[in-house]
Amino acid sequence: MDPQLLPLLEQIARNSESWKSTPRPLFSDLAFWAILVASFTSLLIAGGIGKYIKPFLWIKPNLKTLKLELYSQSSLYWRLPIKNVGNQIAKDVQVEVTQVIDNGKRRSNFLAVPLRWTHLNCESRDILPSQTAYLDVIDFRNAYALIEEKGFAKIITRKSGGVDHFQSLKPGKTTLEITIFQESGGKIYSLY
């Protein structure tokens, strides 16, 4: 090896050691960028733009209909429990009977009627995450006559009062098509 080259190589080695010990710029650190992205994302979510980002983060309401339940009070009531299994409030939830099928035939000239929430005199409500809300669906006014197959049943609604075509259920097999609407735009169809 050339004797003049040795001091030059030693100088290069010393310079490279000093280069490693010099602080790097902050923006070249991966932790800095991760903290910056996390902070920016949380500001967006909290600052109002979050409603546009939340669907991509799987933060949304998720409504599930459960099995119809029969309650006996002054008359017999069929109630439909609806549970929010999501992780966001389901806002302005409304439920309508959108179609009635009597003995296999769709009822003609039927207009959708909104159902009433149990213990509330309204058609829309919010449902919190993990909360179950109940809808009054069918009211049997005379339970004893029902047993004798002469009962009178009606769809429970705040609207269409006194219009039998929209409320009355005829003896035989009747199917109700129930549609659930919510502010986030999701629809759920159920048949009962």
C-alpha cells in the first residue's frame, strides 16, 4: 500500500465517524412522520371532516333487527327490537311498514306507514352503540277473540289513524315488509 494513501484513508475514516455523530434533521426520522400523521388525522376527525373519514375507519352505526317479541299488557303487542351493534350513534332512525302481503298478495294502493317507538310518541330517534330500542308493530285489541280467530289486529302508527286500509291486518297469513332508514343512508329490509 502506498505510504501517502494511508493518512488520506485515516482522514476519511475520521470524517465519516464525525458525520455519524452529527444530528440528523427532524423530518428524516420515521417516528416524527408517524406522530405528525396521527396528529393530523385526529384533528381532522375531531374538527368536522371526521364524518367523511369515519366510514373508511370502520366507525359507523350497524343496526340489526332481532326476533319479534310478544308482550301482554292491556292488549297483546308485537314489538321489534333493533340493536345498534356498531360503534357510532345511529342518528334519526325511522322505521316504516313499506308493504303488506295478505295471503300471498300485495295489498294494492298501500302507502308506507311509519311505526312508533315503544314508550315514545315519535317516528325517529337516535340509537346509541350497544343499545336496543323497541318498536311497537302490531296491536291485538281483543286477545280472546284472537284465540278464536276473530281477533282484530292493527299496525301501530301515529299516522293514518282511522284508515283501515293502512292499519288493519286481515285474518290469515300476513307478511309485513319493514324498512329501517337512518341518517347515514343505510337501509335494512326485513319481512315478518
